[in-house]
Amino acid sequence: MSFLDKVFGKKPAKTPTLSEAIQKLKLTEDVLTTKQNNLENKIKKEIAIARQNASTNKKAALQALQRKKRLERQLQQLDGAITTLEGQLEVLENANTNTLAVSSMKKASEALKATHKNMGVDQVDRILDDLAEQKDITDEIADAIGHPVGFDDGIDEDELERELEELGETLEEELSIDDL
């Protein structure tokens, strides 16, 4: 922006967004494609005029060929412009895709930060310690419930062993009597 523009309050031109630039390029491409089609039709007409006058009116045929050559140069320039626009359009569309991807990644990063804001490694360690402690308590309770209370009081293990031996001997005697 020049000094005079600043002094007299001329505002700088607004920079278009990617989507506005893409839309403008597509519109321009459509206009140029229409112009390209018109030039191709004009070239066909000049060729027809040259053929028609080739044997009867050589001067008209030459003029038609000259117009055809000018139209072909215009068409060639137009083809170059369309190719350039297509390249710019691809670049803008890629930039738009990249912008969307980066924007999505930024939002994901912000969401992760918000999720982790109230959670730190120390807090997770404390929670895991609490869980381990509660598991230990649960295991102790299960062990306590698994042992019968009051049923084995005063029972002598040796006495149980002798009783089991006596049962075994009695069973053997009964079996041997049955065999007779």
C-alpha cells in the first residue's frame, strides 16, 4: 500500500479465502472453456470458407486461412491460460485439503488437552494404587468368607487320622467277608 493510499484512506483489497479463490478459478475456467469452444467453431468456419473459395476465389480463401491462423494463435494462448488455471486450481484444492486436515488435527489436539487437563500421571498412579488396594481388600474378604468359622474348633487332626484308619480297616473286613 502506498503512502498516498494510507493518507487518503484507501482500504487494502480483501484477501480471498481458499474457497472463494477456488470458486473464482472455476468460474474463470468455465468462461475460458466457453471461449475456447467458440474459437474452435470459428476455426472450423474459416476452414470451410477456405475450402469453398480455394478454386474460385483465391484471395477470399487466403484471407480465411489468415483469420484461421490468428484464431489458432488465440486458441493456443487460451489453452495455455486454461492449463495454468487448472494447475493453480489443483494447488488451491490441495492447500484447502491440507488446511482442513490441519484444522481437524488441531481440534483433536485441543480435545486431548481438555481431556487430559484434569488428569495427570500422578493422579492415574493414585487411582491404580487405590484399585490395587481395593482388590487386596476384596481378596482378604473372599479368603475370610472361604474359611468356615467355628466348625473346626477343638478337633484334633491326629484323632481324625485314627478314625479314618479304623474306617478303612472295617471296610476291608467287610469286603473279605463278602468274598467268602
